Amino acid sequence: MIDVATITATATAISAVILHKAIEKGGENFGDTVSKKIGQMLNFIRDKFQKEGVEGKLLKVQEYPSEKNQNRFKQELTELMEDDENFAQKLVEFKEQLENLEGGRQIIASGFELEGNLKAKDIKQKGGQHQEMFTNFKAKDIDLDNLSQEN
């Protein structure tokens, strides 16, 4: 079973992709491979929304990507993912495929807790579209030096 955090993260990421695509008017700024994958994902979502009788929420967010419409779309997508594990799993796969096509995700030191000290220096992330470094952690004394991220 897919956990609620994964469903929420996936719905948020997909909403962001749809908003970005709507703003770009067809995705001219995406590469061909990424645009094709987004198209496949949108068709998959559209089919599900049509079967559930809520296609209007997808059409509305694509046509008018206001915050209100984004929230309505994201809520509907989240509910459908919670109710249909196969649908949710396929969307998680689409999200992961898009991350890989876009240059991937790079995470360094995230989500840990130390009772002692933390020292880190001379760490560089390069080339990922989504980079995280030293997030969601706790330590008694933290010493970070010469950290950098490049896209």
C-alpha cells in the first residue's frame, strides 16, 4: 500500500508539472522526451478523471491555472490516488520517470538526527534538476564548510 506522504508528494509534483506545462503553452521549454512522458501521464490522468466524471477539474486547471483550480485538481487527484492503489502506483512511476528524465534527484544528508556533532566540508552536487543538501536533520553542533550545488 502506498503511504499518504507518497501520495501527497506525487499529487503535488504532478500538479506542479501540469501548472508548468499550462504556463508554457504546450511545453515548448521541455525536451521532446519529457514532453512525451508528460503527455502520457496527462492522458492517463484524463482517462481516470473521465471515468470518475471529474474531467472538468483537469480541464479547468489546464485552461485557468489559478491557485484555487490547482488546489481543487490536487485534492481530486489525491482522493483518486487514495481510493485506487493501481492508479496511485502508476502516477508514482510517472513522477519517478520524469525526475530521471529531467536530470534526476540528488539528495545529500537528509532526514537524520545526531546526538553529537556534525562536520561536513567540500561537498558539491552537480547536474541534478532537484537537489537537496542537509535538510530535515538535527545535531548538537553543526559545522558546514564549502558546500555547493550546480545545475
